[in-house]
Amino acid sequence: MTYDLVLRGGEVVDGLGGPRARADVAVAAGAIAAVDPPSASARWSADRVIDVDGLVVCPGFIDLHTHYDAQVLWDPACTPSPFHGTTTVVGGNCGFTLAPAAPVEQAYLLAMLARVEGMDPDSLSIGVTRPWPTFDEYLRALDGTLAVNAGFLAGHSTIRRSVMGPRAVGEAATADDVEAMRALLGASLAAGALGFSSSWSATHNDADGEPVPSRHASADELVALCDVVGRHEGTTVEFIPNVAGRDPFSDDLVQLMGRMSVAADRPLNWNILLAGRSTEALVRHQLGASDVVASMGGEAVALALPDLMQPRFSLRTGFGFDTFPGWSKVMALPVPEKLKALSDPGLRADLREAALGEARPWVWEQLVFEATSTGHQGWSAGEVAAARGVTAFDAVVDVAVEDGMDTVLRPPAIDDDDESWALRAEVWADDRVVLGATDSGAHLDALSTFNAPTALLGPHVRDRGVMELEEAVHRLTDVQARLYGLRDRGRLAVGARADVVVLDPATVGPGSVELRHDLPGGAARLYGTASGIEHVFVNGTEIVRGGDLTGARPGAVLRSGRDTTSVRPQTRHRARPGGRPR
């Protein structure tokens, strides 16, 4: 038998969680054609044969929570994700999408995206050259251009602003508004949007410092839109439930999540679950919400980052800082005005009082200057404060002002202890949890969580033993595919699409992270490759070889119904041998 590609001599981890087995893998016409032990594959021939002895062959990793909606227009590989084995990404999360966008609202929507997701506004204005009034136009623009597979949700804030205009911020929707939103969402889902996304997160503010449009929606509006989701094949729901002024996962929020899931007749996934010793009580409360939603006939699934969250912060974007009382308006200012505001002694005093009086785990003295042109790189704010005779707060602001807002700050790691890692091992293996939540493509000066797959497989699986490699691969591949109903992806099985990663289990891990100035207009982002990811194939074509892109663009634009099937609440575990609904 002759194939397009044969991977010989590797250990196959098929994505289902079972033990690995030595086998050869054959690929033909972009799909897995055979997976057989060497004794059965001796007569195979292929246009290309790769010796993968000593390596693991597994399905490509799936990332359900990204914000590559804009970047995909100028970076068809969605880097750096494929260097870490990611072959499929889902964008359009949190309610922020490029379509369906009323042309008159394009400026507002791009500014909102830049603000809330930590993207450079000038890069967006250069890289996003036109509005997409319909989801169909946006998806068609991507067809045939991608290196990875990519699908996108339709975002609530974009839909609400396109329907209501400026009234979307500050006003309740009328019955006519809701019907218009339902129609626009329905058209987007019919065109291939993978589902509906929304947010009530207190951290989501637009470029004016106001809550984004979806935060002004009522519970009934959300439920009415979820009802539309259930009318379209292969769709899902994503929601950010963190509301300012309420206890996390209050009873009314949990009830709302249940109503949304039941209305859509789909699992609802929410972001983000961060497990550690200091948050254990909250984590168990949040997981308990899944049980309440299940009792209502729905399903709520937590997305958890399979790594230690180590964000960076920058006063340029202001993300994180804008949650301090009275800070959001200042953080929304253009950089020249922000520099002037932070240099004003009176305003500085007000901001200092608000920040230092907030009950939150910020220890200003321990913030480290990770990137700065002032000569203090690697110094802590406490060390700079001592050298200058000022408070740590003023040291942070002074250096940022001197640096023209290009300073990047890193807080100390939280919950990096044995007890916290034991809790993560428990939580990450829970069926109420799906590993993901990387936010890749967003918070470009703050997060390097694009490397979560290699961080999980290397430092956490191989070195810490949080779970077996086979289970980790299952949770990076098949679990995501089953949650979103992705057809023929997430498993190494005959007939499945040939999204394949070949990795060295002894060396796999994230590489160093650097600041790279490669966005449109020369803006910077955090960037990092990996070790131990030897080959990455998408639909049978190699896109990464030895840590470098090949330049191939075999990726598919994933459309609901065509590339996905409907997943109903509490049914997805039945797709795994031995699995069961909770």
C-alpha cells in the first residue's frame, strides 16, 4: 500500500487516554489512513517516510480560547501556538469579534478589542483593513489562507453594538433590539460561526473605560440569544461570568449559566479557573456550580490554564490596573495623555490611595521590571524604591513614565508549592474542567500562555507527575474536540483528519520568552518557541519542522454544522470508551 506520508517507529498516543503503543501511522489525502504495529506495516510505502523512533506521535492540540481573530489576517500560522503543537484554534471568545460588524461601528469595535484584549491599536488599524458586516464575508476572507485550523464564535458585544450603536453602552435593549440581535446571531451561526460568546466580566472595559456592550445586557437578553444557538447544528456557548460587586459565582449567576445552557441545549464553558492553595475554597465553589447547572438540565464546564499563571503587566495597556477603583478612565487614555496624567501629583495621589487601599494580592515591592529601557531590568520595585527614596508604587509609575509606558512588570509567582500542585493535579483531571484558557493572541505584553501545551507535557507531566502523558494528551485533544463537537479531530484514528504532533517526551517544554517587535507597524508582543516539538502536521501537511515554519497553509476554516456536530448537555463523556456523564 502506498501513502502520502508514513511515520515509522513511534509510540502512538491516540488521544483517548489509553496506554501508548508502538505503531506506524499512514496518511493519505489529509486523513489518517492506517495505524498499525510495525509487523503489519512492513509493506507500506510512501512519498515521504519519517523515522520517529523514540518519539511520541499524537493528535494535534486544540486551543478553545484564543483571540486570534485579527492576527490571523496577517499571521496565518497564528504564531507562536503551532510551535507548541497547537493545530486548531478557536477565536471569537468573550464577546469580541471582527464580525458581524456594522461598518459605522468599526472604529469603536477595534478600539474596544485593543483595549480589552491588550492589543496595540495601531497594529489593529494597519492589520484590519476593512469591516466584515457579515460572518460569511469574514470566514470567506480566511478560506485557503491558513496554516492552522481555525473556527470563530460570534461575539455578543460586537452584535449588540452593531444593532444598537452607541446605545449598546449604558442602555437596556428593547424587544426590537433583542429580535434584531437574534437575527444577526442566527445569520452568523448559519454562515458557520461555531457558537455564541459573551461576558459580564468586571475587567472588560472599552476604549472609553466604560463596560463593554455585553455587560449592559440583561439575563433575559443572554438567554434569548442562547435560544438561537440551539436552533443551529454544531454550535456552543462561551461566557465570562465575573461580575463587579458580586461574590464570585453567586447563586443568581449560577442560575443564569444554567438557563443559558438549557436554552441553547449545549454545554456552556466559562473562563478562567485558576487552582492553587490560596484559592482552593473558591475553586471548589466554582466547580460546584457545574453540579447546580447539571441539576437544571444543563452543563457548565470550567476552562483551566494547565500551567502556573504568571502574567506581566503594563501601564501602556492598563489591563489589571484598570480594576482599581477610579483607574479605568486614566488607563483608557492615549499614551501621551496617560503620561501627563500619571505625572500629575494630585491625580497620582488619588490613584495611589485607590490602589494601595484595594484588598487584592498586589505586593508592589515584589513587582519585577522584566522589560524597561531605564537600566532597571531585573530589579524589583522595592529595590528601585530604596535606591530612589520613594514608595514602591511611585517607583513603578516613575519608571513607566520615564520609559514612555513600555515598561513590562512581572509579579511573583503565586501558589507555586506542593500543596497547590496537588490541587491542580486533582482539578485538571476533573470532568467538569477542560484544559485551555490560553488567551493566545491577546494581552500581548502580559501573557505567554500560548506555551501551555508544552508547559503541561514537560515541566508538569514529565517533571512533576501531575498526570500521565497519555491523559494529558487526551485532555489537550479529544476532550476539546468532544466539547465543541469537532468532526474527525482530536484523535489518531483511521478516517480522522491528519492533525498530528511528533514530540520528544524527554525534552518537550516551553522555550524562553522574549519581546518581539513583529506586529503590523512594528509593535511588540511576547513570543516564545518550544523544545521537543519535532514535527507538526495539519490535514496531513507539515507546518512545523524542527522548530521552524515550513510556510505551508493547509489549515481549514471550521464552520458549524459542516465541521462540527451538536453536543448536548451531559452527553460528551459518552464518546470516550469507559466515559460517563457526570
